[in-house]
Amino acid sequence: MKRLILLGALLTVAALSMAAAAYQQPQQELSPQALAATKLEKVKDNLYIITGADPTNREMFSGGNTGVFITDNGVVVVDTKLAGWGQILIDKIHSVTNKPITTIINTHTHGDHTGSNEAFGATVDIVAHENTKANMAKMDAFKGDKAKFLPKRTFKDKMSIGSGKDRIDLYYFGRGHTDGDAWLVYPALRVMQTGDMFAWKDAPTIDRNNGGSGLEYAATIGKVLATVKNVDTLIVGHSPLRTVPDLQEYQRFMNDFVAAVRNANKAGKSVDEAAASINLNSKYPGYKNDRYKAAIMAIYDELKPAKSN
Ligand SMILES: [Zn+2]
């Protein structure tokens, strides 16, 4: 009897942790395909990315693109991939510099961008938007003893770290993928890192549970484009390097996509009917429609009249 109860408890724990894993996806073993896809590549001068970010084939996925910025005083790591990838990141960073890793910046809360924070030790400075810190604090991965791997410094609208050629400007422009997406600019290199606000050429993930908004998405990108000048290269969330015209196009895509979803909603179409009837691929060459349905679901949810309590 005792054994049965124990088994039941174990099964419950397993089911709960599987549910919690949806965003956190801790990996026990690193797949050879993912290891092969996870490469350190130079962006410009002292700025690199670590790839493996394309989640289309989960076997090849290690988490969002990681930025590696080597400054005079140490290395800044932007996004730490899934849990279990920290040592791989450290080894790759040390293949190009002996400097200590001093700072982590998390662009947003998701486990494929924050999962390996703990591998860098408790003394590393961790920086994120204030809403991202609050969102991370709700994750099992940062509860109890692991709370020491939460951001130590936060910002609301803008903050800069470092100076001269080592400066990074962090901006918050509003809701979209979540309610705490940081945009990073490396002014000396004319590079911007977008996190998952621009992840791929398809509908975005709109994480309503973490404050994301489809309706505000394009306006948020509009603020970025109006404010950030003098960049020519974009490190995005989950696909190769892009350009500013790519981001301008993504803003147009999101305006068109949300307008189409609003129309479908007004016409009384179900999520499935909307997903079947909307296709912007011919207007936006190179775009996919693999992620429309989840985004439509999130926007439909957002369009529901506010519940009265
Ligand atoms: Zn994300």
C-alpha cells in the first residue's frame, strides 16, 4: 500500500513537472544534433552569437540565440539558452577569450533564454527588465535556492551598462512577446539584439500569461524603429542575422496579420477557420504560416471583452 501511494505521488510529480516544462524544457541529455547546431559565430569585432536557436527541429534546438560581447572588463552573455547548456556556452566563450564572464542579460523570461543562468555562478551580475524579473520569479526554475539566479538589476524604460566602445543600451518599448522584452543596442558596433520580439519570419509567440500582446505588437516595434537609429545588423531570437528593413517589414506583417485576425473575429470565424483563411505568405516572401494558429488564439483571447469581477 505504501508503495502504491509513493508511486502515485511520483506520477503526480512527473505530470506536474511535464506541464511546467512547456516553457522551461530542461534537457537532461544534450543531443548530438543540437550540439552540432550550437556554434559560436562572429557578428562584428568583439561581438559573437552562439547559435542552435531554430526550434523547428527540437532535436537541433539549444535555446534562443545567445549574444557574447567581450568588453575590456569581462564578457557579457545575453540569454543563456535551455537548462543544461551552461557549460557548453562557457567552453565556447573561452575558445575566444580568457576574460571572466561578468554579466548576464536576459531579454525576457522564457526558459530557452534564461535556462542556464545558474551555470555562471552566483556572483555574476544579472540584468533584465523589471517585468521580466517578476515573470522569472514565478518560474519553478527560480524558486527557493535558485532565486539567486534571478536578475539583480532591473530597468523600466532605458539603462546603459559599460562605457565607450563597451557600452550596451537596454530599452523597453512596450508589450509584445511578453511584457518585459528588452531590446539591446551595441552602439559602437551598430548592432541591435531583439530577443523574441523578432524571432523569425512568421507569426510571433504571444505569451498572454507573461503579459504579451498581439494588439500592441506592431506599435511596440514602431517605437523601436522611431527611436533606435544607427544600427545595421540585428541579432534576433531564433533565426539568422537580420537587417533594419527586415524589422520594418516585420512591423508591416504584424499590422496586416492583426488586422486580418480582427476581421476574422468580427466575422464570427473560429480560431481554426481564421487560421485556414489567413495567409500572408505571397505578400511577404520568405515568411511561413506555421505559427498562425497559436497567435490567432492569443489575439482572440485579447479581443474578448474584459471579464467583470
Ligand atoms: Zn521567448
